[in-house]
Amino acid sequence: MAAPLTGIRVVEVANMIAAPSAAAIMADLGADVVKVEPPTGDILRGAHRPLDPAAGPGPHPDGYFTVDNRGKRSVVADLGRAEGVAIVHRLAAQADVFVTNLTADRLARYRLRAEDLEPSCPGMIHASLGGYGSTGPLAGKPGYDWTAFFARGGVSSVIGEPGGPPPAFRPGQGDHTSALALLSAVLAALRERDRTGQFQRVEVALYQVAAWTLASDLSVTLIDGAQPAKPARAEWPNPLTCRYRCADGRWLALCMPGPRDYWDGFCVALGRTEWIFDERYAELPARLGHAAELVAAIDAIFATETSTHWATRLDEAGMIWAPVQLLADVVADPQAEALGIFAPVRDPAHGFDFRTVATPFRIAGADVAVRGPAPDVGQHSREVLAELGYTAQEIDELDAAGVIHPVPS
């Protein structure tokens, strides 16, 4: 099988999650991805610590860093030194794609803006990811996904219980969503580059991706100017799209909004066939008018049996539902196994065999796979610099001067 991006060279000057995650998927697709790091390494390195004491004292795989940096080669280049900047420019001159999330001032300082690189890289895609983009009053303002995506992007305002504080975010959720947007844009730009031969500029903002994820709500707000309702679970407007807790403490989520009316089958599953003929509930408009009392009554019924019991009853009745799974449940889910959601990682250099999250799509007949562990800081500096034409003496001098020498953080 062929890897779709075989022969594509990617240079990544980025840190943390969003931009490196997009480059990691490019590596899964077969691209040669060279990650440029400062001497102390990407600040995401070492961020993961096992939460379960049963994991033991270590050493452990760096799960956070691996998922966004697997299959890459690492080069150290101190961009505070002219020699380090020169290394990146020589890398860019041979690249098809340049991925960065450096702030605008740093891109200008190191002459890594699109306009700086285009003269020497006429067929390259310059892909930049930031919190708020390069135009407007917030241009260049630093932003993590918690600030630019969840908070300013409005996501936190429409989830959680009404009247409560903004719910906590999960690490990297907005970043990984934005990485898919960046990947999509880069792949389209590669197609355009191949068609025209021209330099391409790609830009993705966490803030803009947040708006796309909320497009269903925002498309309505654009018309009526209103904030979407955020009802409490006890007052959920449709009992067939609510969440219910079972006797074992596990939650089940229902989602049967229509157009088919699942009410009769649901009543059979719950053993409340009399509700089928109750004029308060028989028709959808009347049922919605009595939603709060129905949610309370259904709560009491689900609380009498385990989630396993209700799973069987709901399936027998043909209902649309899912368990609210813990992450350990997802990891062990046969459906996750069937889809290949998790991929093995072999890291013989460190004695690790573990799993990571695989590319979130499949292409029939194509070689799309995790191609190895995340690299150590500067693991491939000498190898890559030799490919760029540096002599062994020059590489030794750069190492002695600290330009490419990794420094423990």
C-alpha cells in the first residue's frame, strides 16, 4: 500500500498541541516531518504523569507528547542564534510544507513569515496556526484553546448547567479539532500548489475553528441575535434526548429527536405501556409540555435497575442511545478496537510498548499508520544537518557552540 504523502517534506517550528498534532497526522500519512525544537525541547515534553498509582514510579511513556509528535524527526536549533535561524531557513528551502505556531513577532524576528520564505521556497505551503489570526484587533495575541477556542469562541457559554460557572475544559480538545482544520487546509493547498506551482499561504485560528464547531447555534444567532437556551437537565425540553442515571451509578444518553416518534417503543422498554395512551404524553407537542414531570418519572424508573439491564431493554426496543463511558471504557471498547481508534507504538530504545490514539480517519488501500514513537530532543540533528549539506566539522562546531546541543530542561 502507498502512503498518501510519501515524498512530501514537512518542517515544523511549533510547540504544544495544535500545530504539532496536524504535522503528526501528516507523518501518519507518510510525510517526512522534521520537528525543530529549542535546546530545552518542546514545552509539552514531560507534561504527562500517570494518574494511577498502580502505574508505578516509572519510567513511563510520555503519552501527551507522543500523540502529537509520533513518527517525526527532531532537530535542535537555537533560534536565538543566527546559526540556528540559518538551519531553519535551509530546512525550509527543501520543504513542501512549513508548519508553525510562532507568534507574529517571533516569525518576524527569525524571518520565518510567509513573505520571508517565499523567495527561496516558491513552491512551499506556509501553514500558520494561532489563537486569533493575523488580522483584526487581536492579531497575534497569544491564546491557548481554553482562551481562544472554549472561552472567547463561545463554546463554554452553551454547555453545562444554567447558572453555573463555565465548565472546565479538557486538555487539547480545541487544539486537536483545530489540527484537523489545519490538515484540511494544507492538503487543499498542496493540491493547489501542484496545480499552479505557486507558493501557498494557509492560516488557521483557534477562535475561527470554535465558531465552526458551533455553526449550528451561531447560524441561528446570526439571524435572531439570541443566546441559545441552556436548560437544566431536570427541565430538559424533550425526555427522549436526555441523560438518565441507573442503579449502578452509570449514565445513559438518549437521542431520539425525530422525525420518527420512538415514544411507544420507549414506553415498552420502560414497562410503562400505559403512557402510550396517556393524553398528556401520547403526542409529541403534549409530551414536550409535560417534559419536566416526565424526566422526573423516567429518572425514578432508570434508578431501579443497572445500566446493563437498561441497555438490553433499550436495544430490544430499537432505541437510539449510548452509555456515558469513562475513558477506561473507551480504551477497552470492542467498537474502538474494530475502528482502529488506538494504535500500537514500539519504542525499543526506551523499552516501551504502548498504545496511542491513531489518525481519526481511514483511506481504503492506503498506508496510514503511526510510524514510530516521538523522537528525543535533537535525536536526528546530525542526520538531518548532514542531509542539508553541513559537513561533519560544521556539525561538531554547531554542537560545541550549543546551537544544536539539547539541554535538559
